[in-house]
Amino acid sequence: MFCRKCGNEISDNARFCNLCGEVVKKSEELEIPEMTLEESITFVEKLKYKYNEIEKLERQVMDNEALLSRLRSSGSSG
């Protein structure tokens, strides 16, 4: 399990984070905010946008890695 505040790994039976001191709430204690239909739709649209941005960045990383690989191979053969 991880602290929701700082991301530190904590034991499943911890009552607080030993790094930041955040009180740990078990899943049954967590409050789930209610959203209107409009808020839900907006939230999903934002998630889709972020997902598409991540996909673009992943493609850029793959392109850069391929270019770097070609540059390294051309530099070692010349």
C-alpha cells in the first residue's frame, strides 16, 4: 500500500505514513465524492485528453530512441 499524500510505501496495517505523517484511511473509510452527470462527462473528457497526450509523448520517446539507436550504429561503423 502507498501513502496517498507522499507516495511512500507503507504496510497494509499502518495507521499513518512513517515518512510524512499522513493518517491512512482504509478503502472502506474513504469518501467518494458524488458528481453530477455533467461533472462526470467533463472528468472523462479530461482523462481522454490526458491519455492522448501520454500516447503522443510515448510515440515521441520511441521515435527518439530509434533515432538515437541509428545515430549510435552509424557512428560506430564510420
